[in-house]
Amino acid sequence: MRTELASEPGDADRPNEDFAGVGLPASGQGGSVVVLDGVTPPKGGTGCLHSVPWFTARLGGALTELTVSLPDAPLVDALSRAIARTSEAHSASCDLSHPRTPQATVVVARWTPATVEYLVLSDSALLLESPDGVVTPVLDDRLSLLPRSALATDALVDSTVRNKEGGFFTAAADPSVARRAVTGTVPRHEVRALTALTDGAGRWVERFEEGDWTDCFHLVRKEGPQALVDRVRALERGDTARTFLGRSKTHDDATVVYVEF
């Protein structure tokens, strides 16, 4: 088995809000990948004493452990338990009902000799490659399908579409959000390799349109996760007119994990 990981903050002066973990049981019969993209809050209060990196480390650590220690629990249950555990860690000191309480997007893949399970919540991505080279993207596209008018201001997003029916969902303080994730299971023999990546790395496809998800996967497999991050950084620096970036931050945290069975 080959595993490679690259993660880079968008700003060297700020902590990386992404999380990536790979769990490989000692039996060698399976494993898991967990990738989180912490949601950077706007200026102002979040109702929480803790930072986004604190939250993603807690949630990501719990989820990595649970996907391995509870191999028979569905990934939805593992995520729900991880959210509950993280919420309990700061419920006494923080207002977890605040719409900007620390939160994150989630990608999980777990494999056994028989199956590959997956869970995707919000706008990070999972790419599955079959033995014949076909790449299947697993995406939660609810955020991208919202009209731009619904995303005009942070206040409007928080009041109308963030973690609300008809909007989009992220892992925050409510364990029941796990049921909103895109989930599935495929036979292990149908998956040769997989890549999980946050939207900071997915910009290569979704914002700069340098290729499709198949091209992105092939780049990672051939040159490694760091090569994709480096390509994105070069594109970001070159977009001085903000033709592609628009109102988005110039550099975003970028994380890529590659697993080859």
C-alpha cells in the first residue's frame, strides 16, 4: 500500500485549519483516511473560546480513531460520535448554538478486504479510481448549487443557508448533521486508488479549470500530492487580475491525501 500526504496553510503567518489523518490497523486488513477543512469564520465573534485548528484537531482525531476502533459502525455513526465527543469537550465554556461555532467540511474513506466506504460532507472531494483507470468523483455539491444571491453576505449565509434545510451542511456542534452527508459503499476490488482533498487543492479543477477530476487524480498519482498544491499556488500567484479568484482569498489551506491499494 502506498500513502502520500501534503498539507500547506494558505498563509504562513496563520495556522493551517485543515486536518488529515490516515489510520492503518496493525492487522493490515484495512484502514481509513480522514480529511477536514476548517471553515474560516468572518471577523467578529463565534461564541467559542477555541480556534478552528483546535476544533479540526479534536474532531479529526476523534474521527480517525473511531473509524479504526469501531470498524463495524457505519461512517455516519462514527462522524456523529466524533461530533458529540468534540462538542462535549467545550460545551461548558462555549456557545455551540452560534452559527459560526467552529466547523469543518469532512471526507472519510474506510476500506476492508471486501469494501470501500465513503462519506463526504460539504465541499471537499473524494476521488475513486477503478482498476481500469476510470475516476469517479464523490462530491457534496449543495453549496455550489446555491444561487450567488444566497451567498452575498456572511450574515445572509448564516441566517438562511448554513446548516439549514435547502442550504448546505458542515460538521459543527450537532451530531445529527452526519445524516446529511453523501455516503456509499463499493466493492474493494473496484477501487485501485483514492484521493481526498480540500477545496483549497480542488481549486485546480473547480476554480482555475486546469483539467477535470480525472486529470487531477492522474497528476496526484504521477507527481504526488505536493505537486498539486504547488500547481495551485502558482496559479493563485499568477491571477493578479483575480479573473479566477474573484472575491475569494488569494491562498487557501490545501490538503491532499493519496492512497494506492
